Amino acid sequence: MLLWVLAVLLLLFSCLDVWYFLRVVVVVLRAWFQPPVWDVLAEQSVGGRVLPHDIDMGHMNNARYLRECDFARFALYTRNGVFKATRALGASLVVGASTIRYRRSLSLGEAFELRSRIVAWDDKSFYVEQRFVSRADGVVSAVMLCRQNVQRGSPDKLLQYLCKRKVECPEYPEELQHWISFINASSQALRAENNTEEKSK
């Protein structure tokens, strides 16, 4: 029996990133038992520390930055009710695009705060800003922007469900406007390239 259990565990660890899914469960459960945040647009903060297995060339690697952003968004949506609204309305959230700008590397053992907030939305997506802030000196070491697409629903519907009223979208920050323009231009270029390839066939 023990051999079967070990074989199943080995298969799971070979085919899936088990630690990622376990941590998702832990993050959501921890956020679930924290007091809810009634302001959907409020900034929320989670802590972290750079560990030895996160290091590339003396600083935190890109994969760890992206994973920490995933977990922070799970905590954000659990506490501000967005996950609750998606379940109630039969919608789902998927990452449509993301970009990260590095300002200063986080080094081994350095503690940081990851501050996340919804900064704006359109008819299809939420735009989330996430800042890595060093606890040693308060310097922002990296800023991530994420476009979170709402499938089978819209940000307006989710916010109206949570707030029981129409919520006005804040003004788009300049940095976000530039990034959205870049995404749109890139999408148009890819569509044009695909059309050219189809015509040549």
C-alpha cells in the first residue's frame, strides 16, 4: 500500500507543480480567515523573503517574481470579494497579459512587501498594479502590471454585484496607458502578420 502511495505522489510531482497548488490553497485559506477588505480598490500587502532556491546570479529570479504576484492576486481577490463575485456570477479570471519593470534587484535573505491594487478596468479586464517594496529601505524594487481578463462576465458586473451600485473607473495612470497602447499595437501587428501569411498560402 505504501508503495502505491509513493508511486502516486511521484507521478503527481512529476506531472504537476504540486507545491504551487498547495501554496495557492494555503494563500486563499489564510486570506479567507482574515478580515474582508470592503474597498475593492484598496491596496493590500503581503510579505515575503528571498530564499536560497529563488536566486539567479545573486538576486531573486524572474519566476519567483511572477509566482509571488500570482499568490498576491489570489489574496487580493479573496479579501476584496472579487473571487466571491466571480463564483456567484459564473465568471472566471485569467491573466491576459503582464509586464514587469525591474528597478533594483532583491538579494538573498532580503524581506519585501508586495503591494497589490486594482488601478483601472475596461469592459473586459481588470488592470492590477503590484509593487515589490524592500522592507530594509522602502525602495520599490520592481513594478508589475497585469491585465486580468474576465470571462463570461465583465468587471462592471462584478463590481456592481459587490458594491450594489455602479462604480466609476479611476483615471488610467500614464504608465498603464502606455502599456495598453503597446499591447494593442502588438496585437494589431500579429493580426496583420497572420492575415499576410494566410493570403500567401
